Amino acid sequence: MRDFGRRFARNRGAVIGLVILGAVLGLGLAAPVVFPGDPFQMAGKPFERPLGAFALGTDMMGRDVLAGLAHGARTSLLIGLVATVIAVVIATVLGGCAGYYGGRIDDVLMRFTEFFQTIPSFLFAIVLVAILSPRIENIIFAIAAVSWPPITRLVRGEFMAMRNREFVQACVVLGMRDRAIIFTEILPNALSPILVTGSLMVATAILIESALAFLGLGDPNVMSWGFMIGSGRTFLRTAWWLCAIPGLAILLTVLAINLVGEGLNDALNPRLKHL
């Protein structure tokens, strides 16, 4: 664990990303305390500029932009994390079974995965949310439904490489059950690439949620960064901060997650850096 921390700390970009991500997470967690009440409520006059009565100004309805940014951080991180966890679980189950058992099971599961990969992911997410109604639970489901196929192929490859290793074959000879071999021998050794890919998938999930909210398919009862950009786009020339501030928040958060993901990759797979 100490070696992992040292390798991660050597990557300055990863450390900077972790600091930015920690600040965003802290802002989201502190939102109910610092900005109690409904972020949709009117707080002042419409179109007040930043650094005036309100630090980041107000929008066309007089809502505090900073309060919306804080509550939007909770929404974006929650959706990104939960959707990614669901997608990784689905991908691990399907990819693990395909890679370990092979044969017909592999053929069926891979054809099923390839079918979903042929569908444009963002368009598929739009269709799912439009059919199921734009609620936060349905948005999470839609993002998870379009995110699992690439991870499934990664997990399949890792399991196929591991199942022929000596220690796995020794477990088979000793009569261990498939479940025990998968969860105690193969999965722990294949976990690092899954974790790295999952961390990067969080950024993709945040972007998909923001795009859905921008198109009016976000939960109308929940403040999000995409909603803030979508509602302020018609006033871009006169009130630039309505789109620029939440857009910058999305940019920094996604950049931070990618930097942390690269740091995890270098720390968990130090040999690959020198290849």
C-alpha cells in the first residue's frame, strides 16, 4: 500500500487531479449546509454579475449560480459514480463468465455485447430516458446501460489470460469450485485494469448526464450542471457566466478524473510505464 501511495504521488498530474476532485466532492457534500434550501428558489435580482452581491452572480430567474453549482456537483458525482458501479458490476459478471468458461457461453455473451456496441451510445441513452421519463433513477440506468459493453470486453480479455496461468490450473487440479476460483484467484489479479477503466468511465458518465440535461432530458426536480448550461444558453451573449461557470466545472471535474485515472494506472501497473 505504501508503494502504491509513493508511485501515485510521483505523478504530479494525478495529485493535482486528486486535489481538484477532492474540492469538487467537498463542495458537493457541503452544499446542504452552506446553501440550505432549494437551489431553484429565487435568491436575488436576475442577471446579477459575478463578484457582486453573489460570488458567481444570478441567472435569469434570480437563482444563485454558486448554490446551483454546489448542488449540481452532488448530482453529477452521484450519477457518475452509481452508474459506473452498476456498469462495472454488469461487465464483470458477463465478461468474467465469457472469459472463464469460453465456448458457447463466450460466443453468446460476446454476440450480445457486440449487439449493444453497434448502437450509438448517446442516442441509445436519449431513447431510454425519453421512454422511461427523465428521473434521476432512469438517467442512472440509461448511462449504465450504454457504458458496460467496453468494460465487458476488457474483463473477458483479463479472465482469458488468467485462466491458463499455473496458479489457476493448480486450483482446478485441487478441485476448487469455479466460483471460488473466479472470486478468490482470478478477479483480484484482474482488478487493477477494471478499477482504472471504471475511474475513467465516471468522467464519461458525467458528460453523458450533462448532455442529457442540456437537451432537457435531465430530472427537472434536481439541479445539475447540464441543466444550468441548457437554461442559460439563450442568454450566452448577455450573461456569459450562466454557461461558462458550470461548463468550467464540468471541464475541471472530467480533467481531474482522467488525471487520477492515469495516476492509478501508473501506480497499479508500474511495469507498463516502462514498456
